[in-house]
Amino acid sequence: MSVTNLEYLFKPKSVAVIGATNDPRNAGNIVMRNIMAGGFMGPVMPVSDDAEAIAGVLTYASVKGLPKAPDLAVVCSPLDEVPEIIHSLKERGTRGVVLMGSGFASMTEEERLDVKSTILRVANPPDIRIIGPKSLGFMIPSLSLNASLAHSDVTAGKVAFISQSDSLLATVLDWAKAKGVGFSHMVALGSRIDVSFADILDYLGSDPLTRSIMLYVESIKDAREFMSAARAASRNKPVLVIRPGQALDTVLGDLKLRETGDHRLVDAVYDVAFRRAGMLRVENIDGMFDAAQTLGTPRNVFGKKLAILTNGTSAGILAADRLLAGGGELALLDEDTVIAIDDLLGREHWSRTNPVDIPFDADGKAYAEVLKLLLKDKNSNGVLVMHVPWKAQPDVEVAKALRDSLKRVKRMVLTAWLGSGAAEQSREVFRKAYIPTYDTPTHAVRAFLYMAEYLQNQEMLIETPDSLPTDFFPDTAGARDIVGKALEEGRDRLTEPEAKGILAAYGIPVVETRIAISAKEAVIAADKLGYPVALKLRSPQIPQPFDVGGVLLDLETPERVWEGAASILARCTRERPDAYIEGFTVQKMGRRPGAHELFVSAEVDPVFGPVVAFGHGGMAREMIQDTALTLPPLSMSLARELVERTRIHTLLKGTPSHSPADIDDICLTLIQISQLIMDVPQVTAIDINPLYADSEGVLALGGKIAVAPFEGEGESRLAIRPYPRELEECVSLKSGRHVTLRPIRPEDEDTHRVFLSSLTDEDLRLRFFGVVQREFDHKDIARFTQIDYDREMAFIATAPDAAGDPETLGVMRTNTKPDNSEAEFAIVVRSDMKGEGLGSMLFHKGIRYTKDRQTKLLTGQTMIENKAMQGLSKKFGFEITPDPHDEDLVDMVLDMDKVDA
């Protein structure tokens, strides 16, 4: 939906409790007591028809009788009374509602849908924003607001926790209180008929009081909205997520075994979605808070190599064991570091390796000096400092010495003081200094690895994609014709030759295949293909012919083909007398000695749309279970990351007896499959098995494609909007130079950096409102070039330079609010291109795009002295007024309803 009116939920100035009561077990009494005990400073107005006062506050008989319209209404009345209550609240001007009343859980599915539609019709979000029904409520400690049914309060902090589960929110509340962890927001979303995870992520992503966001997710309703919001939020601050896996999907009845044979769980798709959005998935509540503590520090981790400093040998070994088991690495100490520690402690007084085991009675000064040397070592990505209790050396003194030595250190340091009592006092020293601290080495190592994984996910978000090893130009029309013919005939699956025809249309090498309905036709087909051939049974009741001996390989003569067909029929009649035999598939043998057998598949997930899978293929695919998933669209970088997440990737890199496989060609195949399932939305599943891969490239031996009618554009099925190629166009400047106007792509990073460097200081001053920035690092350029096409657009003007290389001449950007109510624009053109009409062309394209997506307003700001920008805006119908908050700026607003289509 949007963030519209969410401030009335999360920043209310007044609260009404509807259905308040003096029954201590009733929600209306519990929430009233919690609000009053929390100390909320605004008016609290209980509405009750059977009590004069509740929790010491006089009541009102009805919503109409309230002295003022409440910003927030907490509705504890039974659900069947809610539509009428919301109607009354809407008339009074209320904008935020939390539904806590009983009744939703006991309703049938039909009753739930009916009451949901009635509530939404009356509330008409975003006129009134609704959390719930079946919500535990929420807490906002900065406002001293506890509008919840929780059994305990919470302290203020910088972490937001958003839960789909009431019980888990209560559990986290207890856990956090025991650990001294505070929150900016704690929200139980309930059944999410209006406010969703996406809405909350959009709101908290720009909330200055929230440093990190934690989610408990069981299911997502709108994948596109969720992915856009999650990607935007995770660029600003850490977003961590817990989701139960296979057990949840089994309990909910959503455990999916794919027809293509992947046997992937629903949870695996969620997992790749979280990773693609730049979020960090953690296993449990402990891990979530451990990771949040580490990610909340300004220090980053850019790898998994850890140095361990300890005064206890066994404790250091335990930490190292956990590190290696979790996929981390023990940093190899530089020779200079070893010599320096020798000089400091003496060769015989420490381990001379990592873990760095120093004397158990080492004091704070010794710890600090060794730590200083380890932090200078470039071979590590962080240091874990551990301390085992020792009577002669007070824990707290060592902790204070380390704290003081780390005041200006920018590298990641984690601490683990083992034990309780004095150890807890030491941990408090670290907490107050914002140094990550843990009570066990296991927790500390886990937090380190989580941070490394999180930053790896973030890097993946902004990684500049590699160029394709070769351009491919698919025959999309031919592929659609094949699918259309099958659908006209009432089929939901293509024949193998049809499937391979589509794969070939998308540039994937295939083994030539023919269909035969008899042994005689099989011989004729083999003669035309050339020997040797493979012969496979075709039967809709036998998806895997191998299972009944229905596959014969290396048939070298017509006689062998004839005899093979007869033997296959005999075996099938004996093994599966119920099966209908359609005939045979005949294909030329694919001779690739030593090639790896892979598989590539794609199918449509009910939540996240098309999903691409890759892994170890062949007949042993199900037993090996080596599969990785990803969401399209794909680039070479994303395809390579998918391949690297499989075990067979190690073999693909080459062995002493095998040359490396052409991984670029494998990645290109993944991109081609991704493009196919986007271009032809009637395709519901693709399975290539086996896909041979070696140093010569790839070859598809087996191919299956399932189809179904589909109305609409293929990109609408995707969780992430792909590059909108349809928005490309060619124009001519006044000089006659031909220029392409198109959306920006991640691959434009280098040319965009050159473009920004070519702008004059005056161009930069006017574009960035006085701030002249000449140096743009990779992160800056990535934010400019790697955009979410659902929310942002950047049209660049590009043309070949004198050497024939592409160059960027100008850019027009729009950034649209999630509810599509308003888009903000910015435009800049290279100084030497002014006077060519390029600015008007880019501006006109941006306005047309905004009109086509039915955005209400297009707005912008410019410096009051920028008369050229103001003149261009007036030309296109913008209203220009002084900015009420800054006398140096003017506001430009275009009502899109007044723009001709």
C-alpha cells in the first residue's frame, strides 16, 4: 500500500480504546492498563457502555461522544462490531486503527473473507490504516506508548521488531528485558488486512530512531511490494529476518514437491528472496540479537577471516572450532605480527599462531598491546577478544583497559568474557562503549559470521554486473508460436522436440530430437539423425522412463533400434500395464566424454513468481540433492553467484584429470532460461536434465516444458521488476546526432562515473544544491545505476563518442512514493550538450513515463537562481512557488491530471 497515514499509528497525539472494560481478563482492560502504566502523554479516551471509569479514566459512551477525534483507536470490541465502529471513527477523522477484538480465529475462511472485505470497504485504506485483526498491538517506547496486550513493558532502543506472530513478540519481549535490549518499535501485525511488512519497512527505513529492523515472517502476500520495500530499507540499515523452515510449510500445508523433480521446499524460495533483498536471515532469537548488536556498530567486516585473542587455550580452540564449522577462516598471522608479539611477550609465552593464546594472568595492558598488533595485521577481517576468569587478574580491569584502547579503532572487535558475576560487569563496560560483547565464544563467532554474510549480501546488491560473454537474440515470436499451438490443442506439456525447439530459439545448444509413434518410425528417425542414437519411451504416466528401463543409449544400427523399441515395449507392458504408450523419442547421442551432468530448471512459485534452479543433474539428481535457487531477472554476476552456491561448483573449476568447465557459458544458459520464462508467461515450468558442461560449453540433452494459459505481461509475475526494455527509444538532436533515451542499467556504472566527472562545478552546484562533490565511489555510483524500476526511474541519453564507445550525455530521474501519489524528479545535462534540445527530450520522456504509471503529482526543487530549470519546468506546465522552508529554493509541481495523454 504505502506509508500514508502511518504516522497516526506510530506517532499518535491522542488514543481512544474502544470496547474498554473493567474485566481484568478482557483485552479492553489490559490495553487500557498498559497505556496508562506506560505514561503516554497525550489524551487517552476509553469508550465503554457499561463502566463509568476504567484504569482511573472516565469513559465515553460512544465514539460520537468523544471530545476530540483520536489519532489512534485501539478497537477491542468483537470483530462483528468493527465495521460500524470504523465507520464512526472515520466520520470523526481518525486515521489509525488497531484491531484486537476476539472472533477472527473462530471464523471460517469464508466468514473471514467477508468481514475483511467489509472492513476494508468502510475504512478505505489509506484513509484509515489498520493493523490486525488478531493483533497483540504495538509499543513505541520513545512515546511511552504501550498499546498492546503484552505482559511487560519495554525500554527505548534503536532496534525495531516486527512480528507476524503474537506469541513470538511476547517471547522476544521477555528475552530482550532479560538482556537489557531496547526497542524503537515492537509491532504485532496480526492478520494483515491492510498494514503489511512492506508498509512497515518503508516507514522504518527512513525512521531516524531505528538503527536496525528485525522481522519474524511466516508468509508474504505481495512479493513485489515486499521485495521493493526490503531492498530499499536494507540499503539504509540492517534488516534481519527469522522464518521457520520446513516445519512451518508442512504445518501450513504448503510443502511443495516440484513436478520437475527438484523437491525444493517453499522455504528455500523465501531464503533466496531474503538474500536477494539484501537482508540477513538468522536461525533463532539469540542469533537475531547477536547479529543486531554487531551490525549496529559503525565497524564493518569484509570477509570471514577472524583472529582470536584469548588467555585460555581451550576457550580459543572452542571458538576456532565454531568458526571453521560455520564456514569462517582462521586468519593466518603475518610474519611481522608474530615477531612483534614475540618481542612483546617472549616466544615461549604465547602460542605463536592463531588463536593467539597469551598467559592466563595477562593484565589489561598486555591484552591491549597484543590487540593493537592484531588490528594492524591486514590478513584478518576482525578480532575476537576472549577472557577466562582468573583470580589474580580482575575481569573488569582488563575490560576497561581494552575499552580505552579501542576508542579510535575502526576495525571490527568482538569480545566474549566467559562466566558470570564479574564477567557480566565487564560485558556492561563493553555495552556502554558500544563494543559488541557476548557471554560465550559460540555467540560471538556466530555474530561475526552473520555480519560477514550480511555485508556479502549488501555487496551483491550493489555489485556491478559482468557483461554477457556473448550477445544473444532470442526468437521470442517462434517460441510463443510453439507454446500457442500446444495450448490450442489443449495440451499442458510440450513434446521433447517442441521443448528443445524453444530452448534452441533462446540460444541454448540442444541435441537434435525426433518423435516416433512406432518402432518403424523410430528406425526412420534414427536413419535421418545419424548413428549412434538414444531411444526413450514416451508415456504421460511414466515421467521418468529410466524407472522402467525405458531408455537405451548408443544404438548404432537400424536393427539395434528396432530390437530396442521392442524390448522397451515389453518391459513397460510388464512393469506398467496401466500406462498409455505414446511412442518413442529418438535423439542423436551427445558425445561429451568427461562432461559434468548439470540441471537447470525454472518454475512459478505461488508467492514469488518465477524461480530458477541450478545444480548437479543426471539420474542421481534426487539422491545428490545439490540445488541452489534464485529469482530472475539475472545478470552474469547473479548467475555466477548461483553456481557458486552449489557443491558441484568445486568440480566445475577443474580437477587434475578434468579441464575447467566453461562457467561463463553455464551462466549464460541460466540467463537465457530466466529470459525465456519472463518473455513467454504461458511457460510454467522448464527442466533441462542433463545439461552437459565442459570446457567446450554446454549441451542440453533432455528438456521438458509445461505450459498454461496466461493473460497479461510476463514481467507482472516477477518479484523483482526486470529492465524495462520497452521504454527505450531513439531521438535526433538539433545537430542531427542520434541519441538513445533508455532506462539506466547496472552495467552503466563506468560511463556514468565519466558523465559525472564531465559535469562542471556549476552543473554540480545547481544539481546538488550548492554541494560540489567531485569524487563518487562505487557505492555512490551503484545507488545511481542500480535502481528498483518499480519505484525509481532514470532515463539516460547515450550515444557513441568519436571512438565509437558509448557515453552518457544527460539523465532524468524520478523517485516515486510507494502509493504512487507523487514522484520527485531531478535532471542534469552535460554542459557541452546544452542548446541541443536534449533537456526537453529527457524531461518530456520523464513526464510521459510518470503519466503512464498514473502518478498524481510530479514534483521537484531547484535553487532560486536556476532560471533555466524554472523556465524548462514552466514550458511543461509546472507551477513554481517559493519553498516555505528554505528561501534559497523554489518548488515545482505538475498535476498529472492536467497533462495530455
